[in-house]
Amino acid sequence: MTDAPYIYAGYAATAAVIGAYAAWIISKTRKLRRNTNKP
Amino acid sequence: MTTSTRATRILGWATAITMVLTGWMALVISPADAVQRDAVRLLYLHVPTAWIAMYVSFGITTLASALYLWKRTRSRFWDIAAGASAEIGLVFIGLTLLVGSIWGRTTWGVWWTWDARLTSTAVLFVTYLGYLAVRRIPHEPLARSRRAAIVALAAFLNVPLVHYSVEWWRTLHQPASILSQRRLGDPQIHGVMAWTLLLAVVAFTILYAWLLIHRFRLAWVEEQAEEDALAIAIAERHAEADATPEPQVTS
Amino acid sequence: MLRDAALVAGKDLRIELRSKVATNQVLPFAVLTLIIFAFALDADRGLLSTVAAGLFWVTVLFSGLLAIQRSFALEAGDDARDALRLSGLDGAAVFLGKAAAVTVQLLALEVLLAVGAVVLYDVSLSGAALLIATCLLATAGIAAAGVVYGAVAAGLRVRETLLPLLLLPVLAPVLLAAARASEAALATTTAAGWPWVRLLAVFSAVYLAFGVVAFGPLLEEA
């Protein structure tokens, strides 16, 4: 595949950004839910 | 503790499956392009993120902002939806610029060029960055929501103005040639490539929906937490006041 | 409503005449910016006169930011904002009045900056009609959009950083069109410039209309 490093870099970057974003949302939600569930 | 519900579990699986399929189609099954060769595979990421950000994400932000401003439909739901959708849109536009830049490096040999689309997209990115900045004004929740909604509507007005003026500006300077940037940006897609692109658009749309629900919930919980913190602080002030004895006036 | 707008414009301009903030602070800042560009571009006179139109409008844009901040700072003290709301003036009138005042101040600034550009950048003015039309419409657009976003940022602690972040991307088309039109005027290829003037007219119309509608709600809440 021509330009293979660029192509893989593009796909990896996309997966990394979306993965990090989703992980951030979910972990922050968990943290807040834990805190507001305290009496 | 689980943050998923039936809806997000279904969407989550759908996202995973369509994304894997898209990756397989994009990287393995679909052919290289005649002109730009394998670089076209990056477009299966670049185009969907651009379309969904512009037409779905920011479209929903605009709509939700309008509904929030209109008295009859005003509710926290619309304000939070507008913000959540815009943030996801911003992430997608960031990806559009990133992947677009990599694609430009392989086809045009440069990481950036002042081509009409890249330029308008960069302005779009900063525009919605500003919108999110308004949503994050510290300490002033009353001001935030309404002003943010108005900024969202203004942003919607601004997008075509920017697009048209930049487009016109750059076409005046763009010499036509076989390898011109315009043509490389619009490959004749047909057959397998068209299906791959369609699949990619579907996959990213489902991803957007999944992210939207999660981000909406986060914003909702954040608001709850802010209100709770405020209520606790007020209660503490009251407790302080009750505990302090009134100064006695001695005659 | 136009009479109310004139009232508000008159008030803002009278305050400016008395306090002279624009003349004492914004104007020197603008001239200083012209000078600094010469430092940055190595005082290459040929280059400066080529890019003079662009530099002129960038300077106007940055000065405009200051003028708009000032326009809203006028009401920041002594609960003047509440007084404005209770005065019963229509939001649209306040908007038009403030935009008019900013326009007048910026136009005055532009005349002086043009003199500055002629002197400092070795520019020879030509295409007067095109230049005047460009200045009028671009300034109206800057003022209209500026007053809308100025209201969004008004009264907030972060207003000084928020306003540029919001306004500059929005004004990108104005900068683009105004610079291209001015360049065409200076290069005496005025035919190429008039289409950009049309764009400026569209932009100004859109933001004037938006401001008239959106200003009421913006003034309303705390």
C-alpha cells in the first residue's frame, strides 16, 4: 500500500482521539454519579 | 458502576460492528484510486467526520438552541443537548482537519494549504470553540445558557458566509490543472468506493448518536452536581448563621 | 425606534467626546500597530505598500475590538445596564444606537489610519468610490457583529478574552472582502473590487438584522 505509514497514522489517530474522548466522558460520568449518590 | 443503558448498549455494539466493517472495507477490500492511489482511504474517515459534524452535530446544536430560546419549548434538555452535540461536532471537525492534513501531505505534499475547504473548516473549528467557551463561563450559569444559544444561532448564520467568501477567494487564485487540488478533493467515486464511503458515513453517524447520549448524560449529571454543591453551600451558610449567637446588648 | 436609536448613539458618542478614551487610547494603539507591522516586516517599503490593505484592515479589526469593549464598559458601572433596561427602550433601538456609535468612531479612526498608511507605507490612494464604499460597509458589518458579540461578553469576568475569540472568526469574511476590495482600489483594478463590496453588504445586512432581533433577549437576563 502506497503511503502506508500516513494511512495507518490517520486511522490510528482517529481511533485514539475518539477512544480518549469516549473514555473521558464515561469516566467523568462515573465519578460524578458516585459523588452524587452519597447521602 | 455501569454507565450504559439498553439504548447505549445497542448503539455501542452497532458502532463497533460498523466501524470494524468500515475499517476492513476501507483498508482491505476497496481499491486504490487511479489518481491519488491509497491516499483515498483516508477520505473514508475525512469525509464522514466533516459531513456529520457540519450537517448533523452543528445542525442539532442550532435547532436545540432555537428551541431553548423559544419560550414555549424552553427547557434544560435543549440547552444541554445543544452543548453536547456541539462538543462532539468540534471533536469531529478536529479529526477532519487532522486526517485532512495527513491526506494533504500524501497528495499535495504539504501539511496545510489555504485551499477553500480547509480554510473554512479551520474557521468553523474556531467558531465552535468560541461557542463552547461561552458555555464554560465560570461562575455565571444564568448568563451561560441564553447567551450560548444566541451565539449558536449566530454561528449557524456565519457558516455559509464564511464558506462562500473563502470559496470565492480561493477559486480566484486557483489555476485549473489536472492535478489541481479541487479535482483531487473530488475523486470520481463509484462502485466499491461509493459503498465504502456510505458505510463509513453510517458508522460515524451511529458513533455520533452513541457519543451524544453519553455526553448528554454527563452534562446532566454535571448540572445536578453543580446545583447540589450550591444547595449544600447555602445550607452551610444557614447553619453558620444559626450557630453564631446574636451579640447581646448590655444596657 | 430610529429616534430611540439616535438617542442611544448620541449618548455613547457624547460620553466618548467627554472622556476621549477612543482618541487617547484606541487611536494611538492603531497607529502603534501600523508601526509595529513595519518592524515585523523589516520596513521593506515595497512589501509594506503591497500588503498595506491587509495590514490596514487587521489594524481596524483589533481597534474595533477595543471600541466594542469600550461601548459596553460604558454601562458596566453604577447599574447603568439596569437603567438601560428599565428605560423602556426597545432592544433593537439600543442595538442600532450602539452599532451606529461604534461605526462613527471606527470610520473616524479609518480616515486617520488611511493617512498613516499613505505616509508610513508609501501608499497612493486611488479608486475613491470603491474605497469609501468598502469602508462604510465593512465598518457597518464590524460594528453590527461586534455589538452583538459584545453583548454576549458584556458583564462577564472573562469578557476581554472571550470577545476576540468569538468575534474574529465571525469577521473573517469582512477582513477578506475588505482587504481584497481595498487592494483592487489601490491597484486601480476597481472592477475586481466591487463584487467584494457586495459581499460586505450582505454580511452587514445579515448582522444588522440578527442584532435587531437578538439584542432584546441578550439585554433581558442578568
